[in-house]
Amino acid sequence: MLRPEESGRTEGAPSAPWRATVVNHQRTVGRPPYEQARPEGQPLAWRDDLRIHGTVGEISCVDASGLTRWTHRCAGRPNAVHISGDRVLVTTDSLDYTPWGFLGPALLLDLADGTQIAELRGQRGAALRGGRFVLGLEGYEFFDTWEHDRDGTVVDSWRSCGHYIVGTGIRVVEAVRNRPTRSRVVRLLPGGVIERGPQLTDPQTPRPLVLEDGTILVLDAGVLRAVDRGLEGTVLAELLPVAPDQVWGYVGALHRDGDHITAVIAEPHPGKPTRHTVHTWTIALHPRA
């Protein structure tokens, strides 16, 4: 039923309405669901028999036999890799604190030999077709997404940034630090045009999930929302609704768990921001009759 964020069927099947049933709800006192470090040795991305690995100061391509095809030196720590055609886009963390925090350069490499094609700037990326990518940056005066061709040249741009969902087009679950937030779920159209969908409450929603019909599931300030391909939004479950002026203290996550999804929200204790009650819901989704 569920696929990773970058997926969703690329054929134009209509989205079916959904309803949600909470199967289980547990509470514990513990750590918020921060993103876990990638297990050592696990590739950042792969295609066919090629695996792209990243460690501090190095990006490497290894084939299925374990042979290292190429190695590319870098100044930081690779954190994500996207592959399109004969190109590889690598976003990195800086090892030193800068005015942009720990944001490092984004590197566009040749998949065949690791040659650097261009050095770009962005914190989030996604692969398009034909060696093209989108790359986004948010902070200071930036809230932008750029489309780069296989040579790194900017061929289109939009005033939007966030979690990218690529299928027949490009949708974005926007993420911006402003409060109250201006974030929405949007679609990026050619020529810098943005089609705007439902508004969000949380300025920094966790990574969304995508159903096979292309419906996006968003955990937004304690509310599970569904947004279909037409950008129509539906509230599936009010799990732990949070007021807009309180969302900064909460940390959430959505996970796939077989035929169910798991929603996790860490609720800070009043006056003790380092202590959290961690709520975990197991949720079943059903097509609405």
C-alpha cells in the first residue's frame, strides 16, 4: 500500500478517498523520534547493481561484486544521494559550523566515473528524468527550488521548498521556519508557476508517506492528513492536535509498518522541554466506500 516519498505510481490513476482506523495507541516517556543515523555500510542510494556510499570526506560507487568503481573526495559528510540517468546528486553536511549551520555543498557527479560536473547549493533534492534534479534551499531570504539539467544549469525555479514527491509531476510538502507558517502542499508547474493546495499548521512537518495511488499522507501538528493528486486535502485522524503557537516543542514521524502506518508524536512536558511523552499510533487505512 505504501511506498517511499520519492515514489507513487507515475501513471495517471485517479486518487481514491481514504479513511483511517486507529488500531492501537501507546504512551511512553522517552526520546523524540529524531531521524536515526544510517547504519554503517548501508548505501545512500542504489540503482541496478550499483551502490553509492558516503562517509566523511568521500563518496564511492560499488558494484554488486564489491568492486569499487570510483571514489570522489569531498569536504564534508554526504547525507543523501539521488540518481537520474547518468548523473548523481549528493547533498552534504559541512564539518564546520557556518552562517548556514552545517549545510555543505551539493555535488553533481557523473555516474560512470565520479567526475564532478558542478558544485551546487541546496539542502533537499530529488531526481527527475534524464539526468535532471530539483534542489531546494530554505533559510534567510531563500525559500526556493531550482531545476538543474544534467550539466548543473538552472532551467526552472520556484518560490517553494520542502519534501519533494516526484511522479507525473512535482509536488512539495512545504517546510519553512516562519510562524505562523505559510506552508502548503503545492504542485510545481513549468515556468515557475505554483499550484497551491491545502495549508499546513506545522512549519516543519516530518517526512510524508505516499500511497500507491499518489495520495500523500502528512502528519501536520498532530493531525493525519491525506492530499490527493488533485491537491484536495482530507483529515483522516485527529491524533493529538497541537495549537499553531505550540508546534515548536513537538516532534513527529510517519513510518510504514506492513499494511499499517505508524504515527509517532513526542509531546514535551510542561516546563521540562527535554522530557517527552511519546505517543505511538498504529493506523489502518481503508478505501472509502
